[in-house]
Amino acid sequence: MVQTFSPRSILLCVVFLFSTNVLAISAVLGIDLGTEYIKATLVKPGIPLEIVLTKDSRRKETSAVAFKPSHNAPKSGSYPERAYGSDAIALAARFPGDVYPNLKTLLGLTTDDSIVKEYSARHPDLQIEPHKIRGTVAFKSKATVNEEAWMVEELLAMELQSIQRNAEALAGSDSSVRSVVITVPPFYTIEEKRAVELAAELVGLKVLSLVSDGLAVGLNYATSRTFPVVNEGGKPEYHMVFDMGAGSAKATVMKFQGRTVKDIGKFNKTVQEVQVVGSGWDRTLGGDALNYLIVDDMISKFVETPAAKKASVAAESVRSHGRAMAKLLKDAEKLRHILSANVETGTSFEGLYDDIDFRYKITRADFEKLAEAHAERVAATVQKALDVAELDIKQLDSIILHGGSSRTPFVQKQLEKIAGSDKLRGNVNSDEAAVFGAAFRAAELSPSFRVKEIRISDSSFYPVGMKWTNPQDKPQKQRLWTERSFLGAAPKEVTFTNHEDFSVRFYQQVSSTEGTVDKDTKIFTTKNLTASVASLIEKGCSHPDIHFKVKAQLSVEDGEVEVDKATVECEAEVQEKEGSVMDGVKNLFGFGKNKDQQPLKDGEEASESSSTTESTETATTSFVESNTASTTSTSASTESPESSPVPKKKQLVVIPVDYTLEKTGIPTLPKADLTKAKERIKAFEASDKSRRLREEALNQLEGFTYKVRDLLETESFIAASTPEERATLEKKASEVSDWLYDDGADAPREELKAKLKGLKDLVSPIEKRIEESQKRPELVKNLRDTLDQTSTFIDTIKGKIAEADAHMSSLSSSASSTSETSETVTSAPSQETDDFEGLEDEETTSTTTTAAIQDRGPVPPLYTPDDLKEITDLLVSVIAWLDEKLAEQEKLPETADPVLLAKDLIEQTKKLEKAGVELAMKSVRNFEKNKKNTKKPSKTKTKKSSTKTGSDDSKPTVGSKDGENYIKFGEDGKGPSAEEIEELIKRMSKEQQNKDEPRTKHDEL
């Protein structure tokens, strides 16, 4: 049966095809999601791996977003102004309760987590509350009191949206950025990865993959290097990436190697492989922790100052003061950076707390003493990674440093103490290697780009297992993957003894302060297992032989558990089919069953031989008779009571099982709430856009008032305007300026545009007079030049026509006498002909034609008098119009609106030029038409026809045997340019001159 498709299905297929092509050519983005900074790299055809700059042209954006409260109470449906990056941090001292920094540390965590409590203590003015559905972190903003609390994912989505806008500005207006690869720390659990994906989804970004920080650095390291080929005897290289940023410290051990694999056809190719074999981390060892050491030292020294003691200031009071903490944190980071290159530094605060000033100094030695406990944690992080990788520090080829805090002197001293200074490497960009690796991965996953083939293998970093209840109602638990297992590896097959529908819970074993905790990630539930088992039993299977098998693997994109298939199977006895097509083919080639392959006895051999002979002799028997006999034989064999029973054989029977795989753990946002969150972010973005447009209108109006003041003092403006116009304009501008500094600052955009239009309506007529007076002389000159050229052109053509007419009259008078003479001289043709008669005639004809060419006369004109009528009438009308308008314009004062406008002068000039082009094109079209109508003469008459070039009605030609002098028009749908027409006329004239020259002999064939 032929399958048909409805028009709707075809339309959907076409839409899908074009949509995939559009996505294929879109730009992709790699994002390094850091605790303190966010960096992004764009990949687009023509833009390979380019850092996305911020609006301040910085290569990285501070991970912060702020809501700037409005002066008045926010209106319903309106949102406050948002600030990002350094602009947001600058508002922390003024609005500490509406600036949200370092959100990465809070993703996927509930409000009772220790990390969340520590964050809340460091930012006391932020109002943290649990989300009503998910229980994760949400912020109640003072600037949006009418709105529900903002999820941390929503705030991160706003930061990603800002990065997206900057990337699209770099990519150009014709490109959209929708696909991203984002780096995440190796310690991120499934819940934290889901939070990152949710933030991207809220602003319409598609996450192609999440890649660990260390692997992103390793991928960037491998892009410019090749490694030993292991299947050719080479040994792999082991490198550790030690990444210490603002929030955490990570050590990732990776194996780098080359491998020769099969390529297209008979060729081989060498690919590079990067595999994560071990990782260790400290979630709270980073630049922020070091900053807090300095902040705590500042507070302890501040409360010991005489002024603080006099005011009875307590340390806890300072820590709970939002503005004071914001100032301290901002300066603490600056001090730490300075101490990396200097041995001493200091800062001062004016009115830090309770109007008390404070001066602070610190040396590098003091700082390192404060950080002694933190230094020991560096060694523990490195050792954890080596233990997981089952390697010794001596087996590492190098330690690659990445992250801003890795440049801290005491951190490098610890690493040198562990591995030696010769193993430390700074051969990658410690700030941008990860983002370049993420962008390379994005280009690799996109179908629009072709990159160096590097096969990467990320680790799961946490053990993953499953829990279920067996048929005896006993809980079961099994580990499927370890922390070293690769994402995207071959699926694992698990066999269950359950024969009734049940559920399996997949979990991730996560370390915590209380030990290890099994966090459920997904639940697998069968739907028709019971019915499938019953079906197998009907087919003869027994319960002990029935097995339920599930194939599962870890997703390469985000490490989630994926189920490939679920089946129930057993071995059952089924009847073997005989007489099948396959059996017939086997028998034909001698591969039948054993009973058909028995050796022949002595008596059977002759019979077989004679049978074969008879079969050969009767090969001419009709097909119908043979087919009938075969059918009869088969029927007799089937109905024979002596036929043996059909044997049975064991066969594996497999039935697919339907199932569901749902996410567990932190509740997923319902569809309605997800849509609401997206709409709220869109409304916030629309509010920002409206605010930007209003501010642009305000700036334009304010700038125009200053422009009016300058115009009123300009000589040209004064000369083109009347005193009344200037007085009205000055009064209007003064009123608008006063209004702007009063009620206009908060006026809506429409009112601002109306005020601007009112001013422009007064200024525009005067500016137009000035512009017209400046352009008019040049345009009048151009029009007069065109008129002169057209007049000369017409007179020249008329002269050519008159000359040609005179010549034709003289020829007609001499033609009659010539014809009388020729009638007298003509002789009778010969009765006999031979093969060379044509050659003898050629000499005579050639001589006669040469003489005719010498008396040919002037070149025939290209136009007729009728062709010149239209352009002549236009010339007369334009001259009359110009004289009339010039007379009217001269009578007007300089302050009056002009009657001779620049656009009219340009229009009249174009009319004349167009008429000239059309006249030239008429000759070109006639020439092309005549050339196409000319047929190629026969071979025997070529010479005779070629000698008759002296005819008076011959047409000029432009062409050559190599095609170099031939000009074609209209192939691109456009008319010829002025240069092309001029070139054509030159070539036509030159050809006519060549034809006027006498020819002494013809070209040889």
C-alpha cells in the first residue's frame, strides 16, 4: 500500500527543513560561567573564536545583576532599571539589598544548605527565602515589591541574556545566537546542572552541552598540539589542570593521546583524545574565601579603634550592616590583588559605620599568616584528584594553572612544594582558556563548522547507582557507574527478576559534611511489564526463564541517566518453518538440511545421471506444464500420511516494554510557572527597552535645545530667517528647556517626541532654505551642461542625416545611367560548366566590389528624424522650465521659501540623461535585431556573399571571431551604463571606418 501524506504534513516537513537550515547557519557561543566573572566567545562563519566584549569593551563581565530602585513608587506592570557587571557592583554601597553577586554558588541548593547560609551571612541585606515550589533560593527585591520573589535561576538568566545581546551585537544584525556550551565545575551535581539549563531555557538559549571547567581548559590545550599515538607504541601524556577561581578550587587530571582510526575509504587518520581520569575539589576554597579573611581582619581592627570603642561598636553589628559589608568586600578584593605583586598595601574608608572613619594596612606576610589553613587545603585538592586517577605526582607531565586565584603567591608555593617548580606551567591563558575550549566544543557540535577532530571524554565525578524492590519485597541497591566513568560510554545492561510492573530509582552519591548522601535523580517505571510476561508464558516460557533487561547510559551532554531500551525475553520452543524461500535458496546451492545432503548409494548414482540426462533433453517443455507438475508433486507430498512431523527449535523471544523516565529530586517547575517566569523576564526586557528609548528621546530633545541656541547665532541661519521666526523659535526653545528641568525629566516618551517635533517644525523650513541656496548653483550648472550636451548631440545627428540624404540623392541619379549600360554589355551564359567556374567568377566580382567600396560615401546614420522628435521636444520644454523658474527665484528674497528646488533640478537632469540613454538603446536594439535576422550563407556561396559588403544599406557590426569586441546588454535585467553606450558607439564607428578602407584581396579559406 502506497503511503500518502496530507498537505499539512508536507507543510510541516518543509517548515522543519528550513528551520533546521536556519539553525545550522546560526552563530554559537561558548560561556565560561565563573563565580566572579562571566566570559563568552562567539563562533560564526567569518568570526572564529572571538571574545564577546562588554558594553565597556572589557573581555569579561562581573557576575552580578542589580535592580536600581526608582525615585517614585513602582507602577503596576513596570520594572526598575537593571544594571549588569561592574555597573551593578558599583551600586552595592547604595542599594545593598538589590545587588546580586556570585549567584553561581547558590544554584540547585535549598535554603537550609550551609553554603546558602554562609552567602546570606556575607550579604546581610539580601532577603533570601525558599521558592514556594522548588524550595531553592529565591530573592525578595525591595525594588519590585509587587512581584514574587526572584528565583536564582531567573537572575542568572538575566545575566545570560545580557551576554547574548552583546554576542548578537558582535555577530551582526543578520545573526542570532541561540546555541551555547557552558562550563560547570566538576563538583556540580545533577540538580545544579539542571539549574544552569533552566536559566538558559528561560531566555531561549539551547544548551548543546555542559562541559567541566578542567576539560574545557584541556580541550583548549589540545587544539594547538598533537600527542603520542598509543596504537603505534606511543605513551599517553598526563596533565593536571589546577583551576582556582573566586568560588572554588579544582584539580582535574587528564590523559592526552593520539589514536589512528579508520577514515573514509582505505585511508586512516590520526585523532587526538582528551579523557578526564580523575578530579578533586574544594567547593569553598577560592578568591572569595580569601577576601573574607581580609574582611574579618578589617572588622576586628575596626572595632579596636578608639572611635569605635567610644561608640561601643560590636563586630556583629558591622557584619549585619549591608552598606558597610559592601564597602569592605569591594576593597578587600582590591587589596588581595595588590598583594599578589606587592608586599604591602592599605586603604581607607570615610564613614564606614556610624560615621566612623577607618584606615587599614596589611602586608603579604600578614595575609599569608591569615591563610595558613587555606594553603593546606590546596594540597588536599591535588591529592584527591591523584587518588581518583590512581596516579602518582611523578607521573604527571605538568600542572597547568588556570583561574585568577591560582596566581596568588602562597598558592603557587604550595603547588611547587607538592610537584616541584619544573612541573608548573603557564602555557595557557589562565583567564580565557576555559571559554575558548567551550567555544571550540560548541563549534564541534554545530553542523555549520568543521574543526580539528578532538575526541573528549568527561567523567561523571560522582558514583551513580539504582535502587528497586525485588519480587520478594526486599530493597535492592546497585552501583552502575563510578566517579571515573565516562559520559556517553557504551550502555550498561541490567537484568531484573521482576515480572510485574515496578519502579527503579537512579541516584547520585554526593559527598557532604555528614558523609555521603544518595540523591535521587530519575525514576524509571514500567507500564506493560506484567502483560508482556503473561504473553511470554502463553508462548511456552516459564517464569525462571523470563528476564527483564534494561540498557542505560550517562548522557554526554549533562551526565543524566538515559534509558536506551527495556525488553523482556526468554528462550521458547517454536515450530521450525519448512519450505521457506531461504531453504529453497540453500537447497539450490547445495546447502540444504542434513537429510538432503546424504551420500548417494551405487544404485542411485546411475538413476541420478539418467534423470539429469532426461531433464536436459526435455528442457524445451513449456513453463505451464512444468509448473503444473511441480504443484501436483508438492500437494501430494503435503497430503502424504507418511510425512515426518515438523521439528521444534529453541528461539529467543523478545518483547519491548513501555516505560516512563521522570526527573526526581528538586521539583521541576510546572509548565504554567515556567511560562510565567519566561513572560516575566520578557516583560522586564521590554521595560528596559522602553526605558532606553525614552532616555534616547530625552537626550535628543535636550541636545536639540542646545542646537537651537547655536543656530540663532549662526550668520547663515540669521540670513535665511525673519526676525519673527527667530523670536518664535527662541521663545519655544526656552520653554522646552525650562520644562525639561522641571516636569520633563519624568515625562513619557511620546510627550518628549511631541516637544521635539514642535521645535523641528520651526527649524526645518529655515534649514531647508539654507540647504537649497547652497546646492542650487551647482545643480543649475549641471543641468545647463546636460542641456548643452543634448543640444550638440541632436545637431550632430541631424547633420549626419542631412549628409546621408544628399549622398543617397546623388546615388539614385547615377543608378539609372549605370543600369542602361549594364543591359547593353550583358552576354549570354555559357551552355557548358566545369568545377572551377566559381573561382574564375570570384576574381571578377572581387575587383568590381573593391571599386564600389572606394565610392561608397559617408557612413549611414544610426537614427531617423522620427527618433529625434521626443528628445528634441524634451530639450525645448526643459529649457523653458529652467528659464521660468530662474526668473521666479531671482524675484524672491533670501528669507522666502524657494520655488526652484534641488530635487526638481535633479529630476530634470535625470530626464535628459534617461532620454539620451533610451535613444542610444534604440540603435542598439535595432542593431541586435538585424544581426539575429542575418542567416549564415551556404559554404559554396561564402565567397560571393562576402564580396558584397559595399551595399549602401549595410549595417554596422560589433564583434570578432574571439568574442572580445562583442557587448551584450540586458542579461542581468538592467540597462547599459553610460560608459557601455559610449564604448559601443566608438566600436561601431571604428568598424564603419574599417569597412570604408578598400580591400585589395579576400582572406584565404
